[in-house]
Amino acid sequence: MQLPGGIARDGERRRSFAFRPVDGALEAALAEAAAAPSMPRAVTSVLAAALAELGGEPADEETVRGMAVGDRQFLVRQLSVYLGHDPVWLTAVCRACGESFDFEVRQADLPVKEAGGSFPYAEAGGLRLRVPTGADQEAIAGLSDERAVKALFERCRIGGEGDMAAAEAAIEEVAPEVALAALAGCPACGASNEVAVDPYLGLPAQSEELFAEVHRLASSYHWSEAEILALPRARRQLYLRLIDRSRGLVQ
């Protein structure tokens, strides 16, 4: 699988990516990265921690920050799938009958729109623009909606004059995008509902669970934190099951 947009390097668009192997060190890095002060900053930190390679080069925060928003959203979903957090269950309220219901979403199956041929640039009449990036999102985080829209327009405008509506349409034409909604049938009345799906739904959250597991393993085997976090997740879980079995908690 490749990025729907990609990174411009030496006159070409590089679209490859690869995540690091899943071990405790990665999970700890993701938990710490998720504590960033804003959503855009958290996305940058999480992806920089999770990616081993991006566009054929080692991934770093500067590269991740400069990626198109659609590529970043795509990678957050792919990371969620990679970590085994797919499918996910969401709750919606039926627009026809008003009943609340749960439904399953497979993030891996949600549609992805690839970038247009002129990516990462767009034109609207005499206006030349580039698609928004993570750096843009970080810069406007915390602004009111009105100020954020104006600031984003100015950041993405390379040259020329034009209105924001034309700029938005031009950028949408070339920018990579992930689906932001899914159809869900109401089990009560059968009506079809279009339900919003947060592109950052799979963003890792802070949790004490990993560190509780480290504590249990360290207490039982007297291994260091670094040794425990270096274990593949599957092997760490195996040792935890063996501890529970030795204590008669499982068979």
C-alpha cells in the first residue's frame, strides 16, 4: 500500500511508507506522543514515532509535519489497523426514528481518494496554492474558526489573487482525502444513515495499561524496563499469561 499523496523529492512523488515493528518501546513512544498539547501536534509526534520509513528515507518529525493533511489522516488509520484496532464500534442516532444504535466500521475498507496530477499544487484562475500540511494545522491550532480559515488561506497561497471559495475548490481537486463518513443501517427502522467517522479515531491514547504490564513483568522476572519494552507485543502477552497461569488465575 502507498500514500495517496506522497512526498516531493528530487522532482518525483515518493509514496512508500513502513511502520516500526510493534513492541513495548513503540507502544510507550505512542502513549507519550499522544500527550501533545494539540491534535495536529499529537498526529505529528505519533506518526514520527511509529514510522520507520517514509518516501524511502528514515521518518522524522519535520518530514511528517510537512505532509499533506490527507496523507497524515490516511497514516493514522493505517496505524490503527496495523496495531490491531480494527474494526471499531461507533454509536449513532438514527435521523429517521431517533433511536440510538451501535455499528461496526472497518477503517481498512473506508475509501481513499488519491492526489491529483498537479499535487501538491493547485491553481484557481490567477491564484496558485499548495495543499495544507500538518505544519499548517499546527500553526492555526487554537485560533477561532474564522481566523483559522483566513490564516490557512494565507499560508497556502503561493501567489496571485483570488477568493477563498475558489481556493478551497481547487485544493480539494488535487489533495488526497480519506472518507469522513460511513453508511450505517438503523436496526430499529432500517433507515440508512450517513455517520461522520473521525479520521483520527485510531490515534493512540494515553493509558497506564502498558506500564502496569511492565510492572508485573519486572516484579516477576526482575527484568529492566528497557528489556521488557524491547519484547514483541505477542511475547510480552505470552509472559503475562504465564504469570497469571502460575498464580492460578487462568488455566
